[in-house]
Amino acid sequence: MGDERTRILNMLKEGKITVDEAEELLSALEGQGGGKELSALSPDSAKKLKYFHVIVEPESGNGKKDRVNIKIPIAIIRAGVKMTNLLPEDARDKINGAFREKGLGMTLDDIKEENIEDFIEALRDMTIDVEADNKRVKIFCE
Amino acid sequence: MKIPPLVMYLRIKEPEESGIRLWIPLFLLWLFVIFLLALFLPLVVLLALISVHVPEIRRVFIFAGIIYEIIFSLRELSVDVEGEHQVFILKFM
């Protein structure tokens, strides 16, 4: 158990996890009596991305009530990627053509099941926070 | 264990109207689907065996698997749009 505590503290020291995450891991470790391997308590598995959020809200004091709050489970994105494999060839060509028209340097063939986890993991670092027209738009994953 | 959405909540409010507020018990639908699957299980098994040689049927099975995955991942999907006088809320629980 001592080793695992040290590993958590080292991860905190190296900045791999936050203080809150370290606390969470330590309390989980104490709760398990040290019987569980740290790998099972690693921040990656503990903080697997689950939702994609789109939030639009008026700035405080604006008085407007327009707001949007969308929470999409990441699992839908995974299933959607699998769905692309079933698209007929001509539909794929049309979509790829539309990608080219819009200047996107990718095709549907680049979106593969084995790449999707990397793509989702990349979303972890993506946060869009824009303020315009007395509104605040936030897009992030958690 | 994956659990499908058990309830769907839909609320639509238009200006100067009370709008609609629906709680749809999806779990009743799943019970019906399970009943149907049990009923047609021999046929499904037969089609699964045929699908080894017929790629079109195999695609149908793959498609059904993806639909199943999408339905199960709908749980906790939430769309909440609120305007000055309009409201649209869709939640799967």
C-alpha cells in the first residue's frame, strides 16, 4: 500500500494528476485497504471521457433567458463511427467529395474504429470558451 | 452492465401555449422488444447461420448491432434549449 501511495504522490508531483484527483485516488486506496492495484485506480481509467457538452448561456446581468445545454454521451460518437463502415460506396464518395469541397484534408476512410479512441482522447484537451454578443459558448468533454 | 434508457422526457413549450410535457416509459418498449426477440429467435438464429454465406444478411446483423449500441448509448443524452418564451427539453434517463 505504501508503494501505491508513493506512486500517487509522485504523479501529483510530476503534474500528471491534480490535487483533487490525488485525494480521490488516495481515498479509494484507503477504501480498498490497498488490495487493489494502482493501475485500476489510474486517473486515465478513473476519468474516462463520458460526455460531450455544448453550453450557450447569456452573460450574467444580461437579463436574457436564452440558453442551450446539450450533453451527448461519447458512446454515441463511437457507435456513429462504426456506422460509417456500413455506408454504401456512392454515399461515401459523396461525403468525401463534400469534405474536399470544404477544404478538409480527410476522407471517411481515415475515420476508423482503431483511431476513434485516439480521437476521443484528443477531445480531452479541447475546450472552446467564446464570449460574443452577450453570450458565452462553451464546448468541452468530461 | 449497459442499461438502455428507461424513460424519455420531452418538454416543448411554445409562446402563449402550455405546451407538452411527456414522460415516455421506454422500459415497456424494451419488454415488448424482448418478447418479440424471444418469439423470432429461431428465425434470427437461422438468418445468422445463413449470413455466413450471404454478405447482405451479415450487413443487416452488423447494422442491428450498431443500432443496439446507439440505443444503449442514448442513456443520459440531454438536449435543453430555453428561449425567452420557448422551451425544448429532451432527456433520456
